[in-house]
Amino acid sequence: MKKTILVMLSATAITLFAACNNSETHEDSKEVAKEQNDTKFDDTKIEDDTKFAVSAADGGMLEVELGKLAQTNGSAPQVKDLGKMMVDDHSKANEELKAMAQQKNISLPAMMSEDKQKKYDDMAAKKGKDFDQAYADFMVSDHKDVIDAFQKEADKGADADIKAWAAGKLPALQHHLEMSQTAKDAVK
């Protein structure tokens, strides 16, 4: 009888442990990266820089995926061209950021955050003119926010390399905003 109870308790404990372990695999990749960095860089000057890097990586992945989507779901040439530019430029920037983060032992998200995935899914449901308008609108508003974040990092970042990388990306981001506005005007 004691052995039976012990076996049942052990089986229950194993089941509970496995269930807890499964729930962790569904965590938001961006949140996991933030938590890892908080552990590594807590109370250091570059903690804000790591948060910037995580957000930049998350946003960069969205830009690439939406750019691919623009080339397939878009109908206006300006939208398709904007999408291609986003894929090309943000893929390169994402690789640069990954290399720098690896050198500095900064954890970056492996996939888009749940928030970014939701934005992608919402956009993926659109086609043609509806997609063109939604994509161009999003690119304009998103690039305004991204430029603000990169400018803040360029002005106030503590890590010289991350600060310089952010400053170096500002001209391209400004160009993206201009091209996004042009696409938005074309698909009104």
C-alpha cells in the first residue's frame, strides 16, 4: 500500500513538473530576452541599452516579415517596392544587431513577440488595396516611433557601440519614413 501511494505521488509530481515546464515554452520571446538581460545586466549602466536592443530586434523582425508580406499581398508598386526595401535594409540591420549583441552577451528575442505577431497576423488577413492602405499607414506611424526610439538611444545610450549603431541607422529610418509617406499618398 505504501509503495502504491509513493508511486502515485511520484507520478503526480512528474506530471505537475512536466505541465509547468510546458507552459514556459509558450512564453513571449521578447519577455524571455528581457528577463535574461535583467539577470545579466541588473543595476548596470547599459540596462536601458539592452532594452533598446531587444525592442529593436523585435521591431526589426516585424519589419522584415511585413516587407515580405507587402511583396505578396500588396497590389500597388509603391507598396511592393517599400516592402522589398524593408526586407533588404532591416535584414541587414538585424544581422548587425545580432552580431553586436552576441559580442556583448545581450540576449535578443528568437522570434517576434506576441504583440508583433498579432500585428503581422492582422496585416496578413488583408489583400490588395486594403493591405496597401493598412501597410502604408502602419509603416508611417511605426517609423515615427522607431525614429524616436533610435534618436533617444543615439542621444542618451550608455554603451558606445549600441549608441553609435542607433545613430548610424537614423538616416535609413528617415528614408524609410519618407518612402512610407510616399506609398501612403499613392494608395489613398
